[in-house]
Amino acid sequence: MEINCVFAPALDTPDHIVLAEQLGYRRAWVYDVPVSYADTGVTLGLAAVRTSTIRLGVSVFTEHLRHITANAGLIAHLATLAPGRFDAGVGAGFTSSTYLGRQGSKWADVETYVEDLRTLLAGGEIERDGTVLSLMHMPASGISLPVDVDFWVAAHGPKGFATAARLGAGVVTNPTHGDQPVPFDGDCQLTYYGTVLEDGEALDSPRVVEAAGPGAGLALHLGQWGPLAGTPEAQGYADAIAEVDERRRHLELFRGHLMEPSGLDRRFLTPDVIRRGTLTGTRDEIAASLQRLSDAGANAVLYQPAGPDIPRELAAFREVAEAFRTTAPAGPVTATPVTATPVTATVPEVQHA
């Protein structure tokens, strides 16, 4: 099982990607949310020239943030800087669209978007908005077409999984959306948040709140469709966010998203929210959870560190991951820091990108 990492990019993320390579992580991806994070392209460009083996990637591109030729050109540039080790994720845009007060894309549009990106990166032409488009890099640019990259689709339900399957792409998912530990039969990155506890450390310690709070905050935001469904904290958060002016509610909903708990989030970050909403626990507990995923057929875990000491989080999680095959108990594991709620046909397929 691959142990990979993903970052809400900051100015020091290139340093953290270099460390991730040294620690043995196979992939290091970054989110693409320009209104909240450091620039995706600059971050990965700096990391690309300082690394040689770790696969780099974006999780994920969407059609709302940039023109398709801008995303295709960025992919071509980054794939040239990191030849043979660049992954391009594409999603419907739950986060990036919500930041703009817009709805996410339809899955049919996501499928077309990936197909068009592939055509552009192959040096072909596409037609959009009544005009013909193409990448036209000349040798002097240092970028040569075609560019071969692996595509991944951010998906959390049957429509998204079907889209990925038709495209022959892997899936990036958050397993807390459903009741299956490995919901997709194919290449699948299972995203987790949280922190490895020090001996005797409490779930509500200041360090844990800062490190696991961003992931737990996402669980609060998901409300009835996430791992905190039915809890007083989820209801309290829903009531509080409903009081915000509707015209700017989307801004408060994602303030500090996956990077730092907002003031509103902190009101509801109880130990139970952190326990249920993230992969936070002792070394033995996290090792047991990783063993459970491995036994269920998982082929990759995508861990997102957070908090003021990212190097500590990367090293601690990697240390547990290195040891879990020999230290975790064999067979099914019933106690895990992460719980999930069943996904039914009435639950929307939300995206985190």
C-alpha cells in the first residue's frame, strides 16, 4: 500500500515536499484553491527542481478557476519539470466552486474536461465556445508535446466513480463519505487527516486541535452527509453557519479550509469531533487503521498534514506507516479513529477541490 501525502500549499510547502521524498512518501500532491493557498504552479515548480523520485501532482484542477488552456499549459510545464512523475487530478469543484459562490460541475462536463485536457496535452485541437483551441509550444519554450501524465478524478460516489472508470483514471476519495473502506475497484487514493498522538496526549490538547482541527473542521462542514451526522456538534455548526448572511456564507464555510480552524470551527472542535472526523490516535491505533485498510484491499493512502509543525506530522505518520505491517494485529480491526456514514442515492456527491 502506497503512503502518500497532500498539502494545502503554503510558502514552505516545497521544503515539506523535499522532506516527504526523504522520508519515503511515494507521492506529494497539492490542492488548487488560489483564494486560500499559495500558488499551485509555483509551489510544484519549486518542488520539482529540488526532488527526483517523488511523484508530484495537483488535487485537483477544475474548469471554474482557469481557462482550460491555462490548466493544460500548467500541466505541460510541471510535467516537463518532473518528467514521468506528474499526476493531474480533476474534479467537479466542491471547494473551488463554493469559494466563488457557484455550484460544482456536472459529471458529464468533468468527463469532457479530462478528455479535452488529454487532447491538448497530446498536441491536438479542441473546440470550445465556438472556437478552436490548442497548445502551441515551440522548442524555444523548453516544453515539447505530447506530454504524458496520469489523470485522477476526485469522486465520492457512484457517478464520479463511473466517470473515472470510463476515463481509465484513478480516483481520489474521502472514505468518510461512505460505509466502504475502499469504495472504488481500481487505483484509489484514500484521503485522511489527523495527527499521531504523543504518549498520554489528549484529543483536546492545543497541539492536537491545531494539527487535527482542519480535518475535523471539514467533517463539521459536511454535517449530515459526513462522519459527524447526528451529533450535537454537527447540528450546532449547521445552526451557526445558517445565521451568516447567505451572500457570504460560502466564504465563512470555507475560511481556513484544511489549513487552520476558523473561529466558528473552534467552537465545535470537541475531542469526539476530532476522534470521529479524522485519523487521529495513538501509534497503535493508527497502525491498526492502516492495517484494516490494507486488509480491505486499499492500494494508497493520501495523508494531509496540518498545523504549525508539518515536518513533525509527516515524520510521525510515515514512522507509523513503516511499522504497521508488522506491529498491527492481523485480521479485521473493529476500533478505528475514523467512522463513516452510509451514502445513499439521496446524498449529493460533494467534491473537495
